[in-house]
Amino acid sequence: MIKVDMTVDAKGLSCPMPIVRTKKAINELQPGQVLEVQATDKGSKADIKAWAESTGHQYVGTIEENGVLKHYIRKAAESETRKETTFPHVVSNEQLQEKLHDPDSFVLDVREPAEYAFGHIPGAVSIPLGELENRMAELPKDKTIYVVCRTGTRSDLAAQKLAEKGFDRVRNVVPGMSQWNGPLDSAQS
């Protein structure tokens, strides 16, 4: 049993709202205290873990009970935290549309499989954020990688991870699929 100092209800919310609520709540805790974030968005597992690691807070783990993901984050001391950064290389949805037929372009969709199945950019490769670390070898270092998610939040975390691993031609696509007006494919049968 994990001792929890505060619980945040993010059930029924999709990215970026579980992260938004987590950020707000963590600021109310003292260093060493534990935050429990309850969410139903499957992508929140990778999102919250990546956010915690990027800011210096300790991602303790996630337990799933009756379809609810319970994420646990221990607040770091001020000396251990890192200023939250955003990936500097951003393109708009319209700019990506202009690059879709460029053979030098590679579209990486970091949403969860169900999100991808209901509609994705034609030719986009699906690697959910939670799998990205283990699947980077599948990505081309000689192409510009356009990272897309629903709103630009998850793709920002993914773009930062790729840059840290030596991918120097990465672009975060904002605002992402929530406002995508370009061509769309569906992987549903």
C-alpha cells in the first residue's frame, strides 16, 4: 500500500488534461510527498512517466484497478527539479501537410494504438510514447521526423526524447490530430 498525500481525479479526461492536473497538484505538495493521479486515458501512463522524468520528480509507478490507472509521483526537492522545457523545433499542421509527399519526411504518431486506429495521417508510423525508448532503432536518422499526437503535448515529450538520443532532425507538430484537416486514414477493419 502506497501512502498518498493527495489524489487527483483525471478519469474520463484525455491528453493533455491528466498532465495539466498533475502539474497543478504537484505544486501544492511538499518535497517527498506522493501524488496519486487517477486516470482512464491509457496514454496517461507514458505521459505522466515522461513528464515526471523530464521535471525531476520521481515516477513511482502505476497500478491498474477496475479500468482506472493510478499513477504515483513523489515530489522532488527544489534542488532536484528541472525547469520544464518545450521542444524548440515546432511546425504547424499546415506545414506538415506541405511535407507529406517529401521523401525526406517521416511522420511518427506517438498516440495510443486505439487513437491511431480511429484516424491517422496516411503513411504515419505508430509508436506509442510508452514504447518509443525501446523502438528508436526503427526510426530513420537520415530523414526529418515529424512527431504527432492529439494536441502536441505527448509529441513534445517524444521529440525531446528523440533529440536526447541523437536524432537531430525532429519537429513537433502542433496542434496535432485534434485539429488535423489534412488527409486521414483509418486502420479499422
